[in-house]
Amino acid sequence: MAGLRLGPLLRYIDWETACTATVWVEADRPCTVEVRCPDGASGSSRTFAVAGHHYALVVVTGLTPDSTTPYEVLLDDRTVWPPEQYPFPPSTITTPPVPTAADDGEEAGPGTVRVAFGSCRWAAPPADGHLPGRTDPVGPDALDTLAARLASDPDAVRPDVLLLLGDQVYADETSEATRRRLAARRDLDEPPGAEVADYDEYTCLYDESWRDPEVRWLLSTVPSCMIFDDHDVIDDWNTSAAWLADIRATSWWHERIVSGLMSYWVYQHLGNLSPAEIAADPLHTAVHATADATDAVRRFAAEAAADPTRTRWSYRRIFGRVRLLMVDSRAARVLDEQQRAMLHPQEAQWLREEALFAPGSCDHLLIGTSLPWLLPPLVHDAEQWSSALCRGERGGPDGRWARVGEFLRRRSDLEHWAAFPESFERLTELIREVAEGPEAPATVCVLSGDVHHAYIAEPAASAPAPGAAPTARVLQLTCSPVHNSIPAPLRGGFRFAWSRTGRLLGRLLARHGRTGTPSVRWHRTDGPWFGNQLMTLTLSGRKAALSLVQAKSRRTGTVLELVFDRSLTDDAPSSFSQSTKR
């Protein structure tokens, strides 16, 4: 008798037809998975097998537009979800209204779209490095707290989609419970020690993360979009060519990267795809054409690890008049110091085409990238400085300064967009082109995480030319972590990096590295905020508002406290200002 091992996860809602969704599950043996709704909507799929685990992504059709309907999951005609005496509300699928034609002939999307986002979530704290005697030394989990709030309050407004912007699992920082599972399989004194080694150990991480009762319910009823960051594989993944050469020389890396990409495709990426993309995906077809798809998925992952151009992890989502581009800023890198790029040419072209697609077709453009585009100015300059040293601006690529640059790059995590100077400029110019182009959206928001604090940054405003068309407001919205920690010295360091003195120090580094002046200047408008937190964008027509909540422990229990709540579009929009100062 088949049982439900993990899930269900509600992944995709079709906002164009408003009648299709996808639901991901993991079963404990081969079976037929069916998702059934009381209004007659349904879908079914046979499981596929990878390394002894059994999965299905079910396409649900026949949903009623502009409705919320509960669903159940059946395995071989036996109901397994919701379980008996389930303490949470029914898992539901909420569909938007069908888009209608506006008065000007353009398609008008649903009235309001709510996008919650964040990154960096330990399911449980790592075993080492924390105070003894405390069950959760990093504080309450924001995702868990959000789930508890929505489950307990039927009138609470739910997000239309949850964006998880990286570090959904930590392959290199495992919990005590996971370490015990690893130790039962192998000697942890041998590399890679208490880090995960293979596909089966990756499944332990997803078990730990997604079996949490509150989070399991939340992911069953709020659609999610995901993209990886470094800890989904290893800290500072793909920092540099030298880093890659060093790690490839180890005995364990090949299995780690292949297993990491295998598990990411199965657990995260597959659900990012639309039903049409799933039907066209040759790997999805292949896994259903064999009793054991392990070799097919392993071959795919090995090829993707060896040649990033062979696959695309980036993807597009449409929510009415809101366009979301989720960008792979880890696996798509070019690491040659003389051609260093965050995105290889094909990936960069994809992003450009998607961002510039059909001017006037969206009111808001969201670019999801795990790594912030606009950083604290001192951090930005330090990253550009280290990159300049590594490519040989001071003493050549084999000189002492190049070694200093590589040491600092690895030691200080200097590997965001700023550490890829040409890519930073190209992304800046692309955003400028969208924001100042014909029929520009109301906002262009870059959504990021990674840096374990939250802030809002904005390019400096410049006065528009008389008679010029309105420009989009451009914002860097950074929110991290969902459940993690940041040492007190780093908190002070980030605050200093935003300060006037920090800016001046950054300019000295830029002068030493001969990095030149960025084509954009920016400032922090709000933050920094430290804690376990989530941001939510509320987008209605050409209006936008942003809120930030933090999980706090109080005598009455864990609560979400509102820290920031403000309109983003009531003020005059800003546009890029080219300047010699920031």
C-alpha cells in the first residue's frame, strides 16, 4: 500500500487560463498519484523513480477561475492527503479571475497580486557553533510563523505566490538529526565529513525542511517558485576559476555537484515549470519512459555541471500584469578571469529578451536573483576591487596582488553581481532600458536574498526631460534570512558599509583597483533590518506597496511583527542618474 512520503506542494497556477495547476508529491513506492477537487477538477500521473525514491508532478485541470477549492491526494485510489484528524485547514488551490480586455484594448490582469519572498532557511540549526541548551538559537522561523498565522486565522490575507530565493537546504551545514542519519551510512571522519555526499543524503535535507507540519501545510496551499543559491550545493559555489579547480581536485566533489543538481531538478526545478514546459521537457519525458530514471537524471546533471550552457535553470512566470524572471546567478557563470560573467552569453540573451518582451505588456517587472544587484557601497567596491586584482590590474594575473584578491574573495564572500563587473554593468543597462523605455512598467524590482539582512536600495533620481514619458521606479529589495543567523560583528559591518565613511573607503579601494566609476549611483532608502523575516509586494494595477514582517518570540508565543509597510508608487518614480559619485 503506497504512502505519502513528502508533499503535497502546490507549485504552479496558470494565471492566463486560471484553470490549471501543478502539485508535486513524493511517495514511498511506485503508484498512480491523483489530485481531486470537489468541483470536478482533477489530474493524475504515474510516479517516476530516482535512486529508489518515487515522485510525481500532477497537472490539475478543470479548475474554476476566481475560486478557492480544497483538494485531496490519492495514491492508487486511496486518500492519503489530508491525513485523518488533520489539525490544519484544508489544502486549497486558489485561481485568479480570467484576464479581461481593458477599455484601451489591452489585456487587463487580475486586480491584486501578492508576492512574498525571502531566502536562506535552515530547517534546523547546524550541529556546531551555537549556544548549548537552546532549542533554536537563531530565533523563530519566519516561514513556520507565517504558516501558523495563516492556518489559525481564516481571514488572514494569503500570498498569491511564495518566492524562495535560494538556500532552501544547506548541504554544507547539517543539523544534529541529519548528522546522525549520515553517520548511520558512512564514516563522517572521511570527506566530505558531516556535509551531504550523495543523492540519498540530499533527500534527508528535503525531508527535514518540508516535513515540518506548518511549512508542509503552507507549501500545500500557497504556490511557490524556487531558485538555488550556494548552500543548496556548497558555500560560495562557483566563486572563481581557482575555486573550481581546487574543489574539482577533491575526491568527493563530482558526486556532490551531480547529486545536488539531480535533487534540485527533482525537488525544486520541476515544479517551477508550466504544464506546457513540462510537456516539452525531454528529461521529464525520459523519466516516465523507464522504470528507474536514476541514470537519465544523473547523466543530465553531470552534463549540466560540466557545461552550464546545456541547460537553463532560469525561468519566467506571469501573474496577470506582473512579470517575474527568476535568474540563475550560480550555475550559469563564466569563471575565466579575463571573461568573467555572472551569466554566460546565452543566459544573458535570454534575460534580455524576456525583460524587453512586448513593451507595455506588464505593469511590474520582477527580477528574482538570489544575489543582490545593488549592495552596500563599500561591499560593492570591495568586490570590484578584488575582481580587478584577480584579473591582474595590479602586478598581473599571477602576481602577489592577484593572490590577495583571490584570498579576500573567498574569505569574505565577494562574489555577488559587483564581483562580475561587466555583468553588473549589463544588468544595470538592461534595467535602465526597461525603466526608461516606451510603455515602461510602473516598477522594476530586483528581488534578492543571501546577505542575511534586509534593505531597500534605489538608484538616484534624475530630473526627467520636459515632455518625457514616465519612467519606472527601480528598486533593489533584499530580504534574508527566513531562518538563519548573522554574527553581531557582521551586523556592524553592514551598517558601516552603508555609511559615508564606508563609501569613502570603498572609493579608495576602487581607485587602487582601477575599477572606474559605476554607471549608476544608488542609496539605501530603508533598513538595514536584521532577523528572520519575509517581504511581501502587493501589486494592484500600477500601484505597488511593500511590507516586511519579522518572526518574534513573545510570552504568548511566536508572532509576526510588522516592521515596514509603505507604498512604493505614491511618490514620483526615480530613474537612473549617471554620476561620478554614489
